[in-house]
Amino acid sequence: MDFNLPSETDPRRLEIRAWFEAHPDPSYTQIAERGLAAPNWPAPWGLSADPETQYIIEEEFARAGIIPPYNINAIAVNQCGQSLLVHGTDAQREEFLPPALACEHIWCMLFSEPSGGSDLAAIRTTARREGDHYIINGQKIWTSAADKATVGVLVARTDPSLPKHKGLSQFLLDMDTPGVTVRPIYDMSGEENEYNEVFFDDVRIPADRLLGKEGDGWRLVMEQLQTERSAMTKPGAVWGFGPTARELMSGLIETGKIKDPLVRDEAAQLFIEGEMLRLLVYRNMSNRINGKPAGLEGNLGKMIASPHGQKLSDLAKRTQGAAGLIENQDVLPLPDKHYGLFSNWDYAFWFGPASTLGVGTQEILKNTVAEHVLGLPRDTDPTAKVPFKEINKTKLKAAS
């Protein structure tokens, strides 16, 4: 297999390259109108591009030096926007997708809650139907970009009489709706906050903002998280958004630090891991080209990619010596490339521990693989089939 395909003379590549050359500084509205914001989506939103064409477009974005929309508005373009294509109404698609693809309206995912931990189905935020509105009360936490978002994809409990996985529904929420309060969570990095907590106090959402049907929430969440995990199966720090093992190796060679045999051995192991992840990306692309449905590869890929990124930034900081203690003073050169927040090893190192927690902890992913790939017995959950409103009663009874 040619792992560097398609060629430089591929007609599809030449067409996209010509467009970027004719539009050297395109707006994201122009990019969306050309169908390049989400090229795999069907018209009129995208180009119905096959995976190989999509790969070409990603390479041409990089060549043109333009940040692709999926790096700016990841929740809309990568994770949740496709749910509107399948489960949304025509009115929802017309209202929400154009400004999302043009990166005018940033989206966030309002999923995790303080009381649930890794048990995402244990959502306590409620959505009570009242006429042509739902009334939302509750709290979310660890929400990326909530302080910048225009739209929130909210999961709430619409029927507490059902077991916890079945009584959930999903909504499209205007983040400036009265009763929504966003508070940033500041971390020790000293950088701009990534995460937020969000409170809902009698928030009124029009009933036509329900995505799909009542009770579809868990199915939608699983589809969206699987898509997100697959996107994180990439070589590089912080789920592939930061520098890669290839770039670390280049920096170590250029600075002469590779001469240390212990550094060289560790860097070689990381380089091998990075190549494994790079080939997994191609494997996923090959599966899509051949019409194979997405399976559990996203879980496996993220299990490898998250600790890989942590080890990359850890080695980078250790080899910097005393200079590594000074904020943002990288002594390992990096290529002139946009990494967003992770444009230096310093912030990638500080953020790294979160990568094995976000979008499914390592333990959750291991359980999924154990149950669905290896056929091992499921983790016992005595609350799984109990009506949600009875769960606390059941726990109290068991404790007495």
C-alpha cells in the first residue's frame, strides 16, 4: 500500500489547489460555500467527498496555510453537525448548519455533570415539557468552549420514569438564553481557560429545538462520541492537535540531544508509536473507502493516542533541561505550522494529563473493548435497568 497517496498530480488535488491559489485568503464563509468546510457531507453543505478526496482536501488546507474549520469549530463540524443531517429537521439544518460551517457560530457539547463522573448516563439535568417549550434545570461541567459558544448541544433527562439510558433527549440551545450561566474553570497552566461549568435555571428551550425524538439522547451521544474518538486517533501531542513524534525527533536531532542514548531509545519508541497511529489513520481511511462501517476503532485508537501524546510532551520538556522550566521558551525547534493552543511543548505538557480523561477515560475505553471486542463479562451496574427516579432509593435501601 502507498502510504503517501494520492499523488501530487491527482486531478482532485489540482482542482482544490487551484481554488486555494485563486483565493489566497478566503473567508470561512467562502470555504463553506465551496463545500470545503465539511467536504464529506452531502450537498448543499459539502461535496459528498469520498475519504480519499477528503484526505486530499486536508493536505491542501495545510499546504495553503489555512486552519481548517474542523479545528476552529470541532464540535459542529466533527462531532454533532452530522447528527442534524440524519436526525434534524429541515428548519434546524437551515438555521444551524450554515453559520456553523462558516465558523460564525461556535458549538459546545453540554454532556458531563459533576455528580455523574464517568457514568454519562447518570444525567440529572432535567427537561420538562411545558406547552411549546422545555424547561431546563441542572448543571454541566468540563465543557470546552462554553464561554465562546453560540450553540450548545445539550443532553437532558426528559423521562425520569425510564432507566437512565432511555430517558434522555438532546436539544440545540442558544447559549445566550436567559437562565444560562457559564463560569470558566481556570487551571494551573496560566493559559486561557479551556473548560467551563454551565448552570441552567428555568431555561426555556422551544420544543422545535429537540434533536430527533424524545428518548433518542443516548443513541445520539454514542454516535457523536464515537466520531470524536475516531478523530483523536492521530499521531501527536493532545490527540494529534500538537506536535508529532516526527517533529520531536527532528528537534532532538537538530539540537544534538539525540546523542544521549537514553533519550535516543525513548524517542525511538515514541517514533514507532507515532508511525503506528499514522498507519491507523490510513487504515480508517481505507475502511471508509471500502464502505466498512465505523466500529470500535475509535476506542482503541484513543487508548493509544492519549498516553502517546503525554509521553511526547514529557520527553520534550525533560530534554529542554533548565530552559524547560521557563514558560513558552521552547529550545526544541518546531516547524512553522499552526497548532492552535498547542503551538509549543510547554502548553501541550500542561494540558496532557487531561487527554486520558476527556471524551472517555482510559478505564471506560478498556471496559468497552473488553466487553465488545474480547467478549468478557459486562461490568455489573445494578442501576442500569432501574427507573432513574428510583436509583437513589435503591442505593439508600442497599446501604441500610
